[in-house]
Amino acid sequence: MLNMRRREFIILLGGTTMALPLSAHAQQTRKVPRIGVLWHAGNEEEEAPYLAALRRGFSDLGYVEGQSYVLEQRFANEEYERFNSLAADLVSQKVDVLVAVSPAAAMAAKRTNTTLPVVFVIHPDPVGSKLVDSLARPGGNITGLSNQIIELSAKRLQYFTEAVNGLSQIGLLVNPRDADNARRSVEEMLEGAAKLKLSTQVAEARTPNDIGPAFSKLAEAHVDGVVTTLDSMFNNERDRIANLALKHRLPTMVHTGEMVKSGGLISYGADYLDLFRRAPQYVDRILKGTKPADLPVQQSTKFVLVVNLKTAKALGVEIPPTLLARADEVIE
């Protein structure tokens, strides 16, 4: 009887020691989700604030990069013709979800793929551009977050007129490469300018090297200030725009807080970093089985007014205290 129990114990112990490696092997071979990210700029450094916000969003959900998710990043380097090929590359890599971080990236993801789940982070008008069927029911394989900046055109101009006394003629800096967004942005701006009795001058910049000549054109037209329409290239070229604005002594209403931190005068719009922090929530739900078609497009819930007093001083612009009191962030 004793020998039998001893044999049973040895068999049981052997079974236990066999089970441990199998369990460890199962954990090691568990699939780690791969998240494709299609960026507009040229490298991680240029996208640093937004990449940090995206990573924070994953971290807030308990994800650990390299262990519970991996980022497969592609950078278009502001070359519009590369978006399609880079989106197709991420699809061919069989990533689990594709995050598209600009309107051009989102449209490229739609053109090159109809099955891989896509989460866009910044798009001013996903319905008007036919990216999704509707905000409540996106349909297909795409959903995400809208920054609604086109709808805020009138409000942005109102703040600009409050910030710059005597503003009567404005220049609109537009990138015509994204034709639909450019057209809608200009239409909304012109409508808002007309209500405020502002005259307008449009200058186009298709590439970073076009921005300098565009500012020269606006300066020669004697505009009182420059408004940037929504475009990822302008955001990425924020240092260049700030330097040109100072060179020509032109106040700017830009479209992101990051552009103000680089030297723009004032911005009003969606908190872009907040949108990037929220995007992983949709990635997480998709990884857990929810279809993009069942995830309504989220609109911005946080809007920020940012003013740069250092730039104001350099331009000789005196920002009214009433406007400063309403600002969410003042850079001194």
C-alpha cells in the first residue's frame, strides 16, 4: 500500500512538472496585438507630443508596450503620395488595428482596405468626406474621433478679432493637396469672415517650402494677420510658421495649442493631445471584439484657448485682459 501511494505521488509530481513548461509556453506564444500607426510627419521626434499622448492612453488602460501591445509605425514625411503605399504596407503586415492620425492617413486607409479595423484620430468632417456613413452609425470598418475644427471657424475668427485690435483683413493659409478639407475650411472661414466684416486673402502652400512664399504673398497684400486652416503639414511646420510670422510681423490664429507653444499667437480648437489619449479606448474595444461599425464617431469634448504672451510682446500686440481671463493656457 505504501509503495502504491509512493508510485501515485511520483506520477502526480511528474504530471505537475510537465504541466508547468506547457503553461509557460502558452503564455509565451500568446499573441501580442500589433497596432499600426500611420503618421503624417517624418519620424517619432516630429510626432513626439502626439505619440506620447497615444502611449499614455494605452498605459491608462493597463497596456504595456512590448508586452501587451506593439506599435508598427509608418511616417509619410508630409509626402501625400506615400499615404496609400504606407497604409497598404500596414495592411499587408496584418496588424490588428490601424490608427490613422490625419485626414490624409484616414482616407488612404479607406482606399486601401475594407476589412482591417481603422481608428482615425483627427478628422474635421468624416461624414462630409464620406469616410463614414454617419457619426452615430459609421458603417464599414472605420470609426474614430473628430476634431470638428471646420465647425469652429467662426469662433476662431471671433477670438482673433478680440486678440488683435483693428483686425480688418486676414490671410488664409491653405494646403490644397487635401482638396476636400481645404475647400470646406475656406468656405467656412469666408462665411465667418463676412459676418465679422473681415476681408480675406488666400495663400496656398502644398509643401513646407511653399510656406515662405505664401507668407511673403500675404505680407505684400498687407493683411493684418494670418489664419492657418486645418492641415497636418502646418502643424508639423509650426516652428517655420512661427518664425515667418515674426519675420513679417503678422499675428497668427493657428489651429493647435502645440503651434502656439512654438510661437503662434493664439489658437482655439479641440485638444489634440486629449484626442490621442482617447484613441486607444476604441483600439481596446476593437481588440476585445467590438466592430468599428458599432462604435459611433466621437466628437471633441475638450476645447482649449491658448495664448502666447511672449509672441504678443514681440509683435507689439496687447491682448485684452478679458480674453486672457478666458484662456485655458497662457504662455509667458
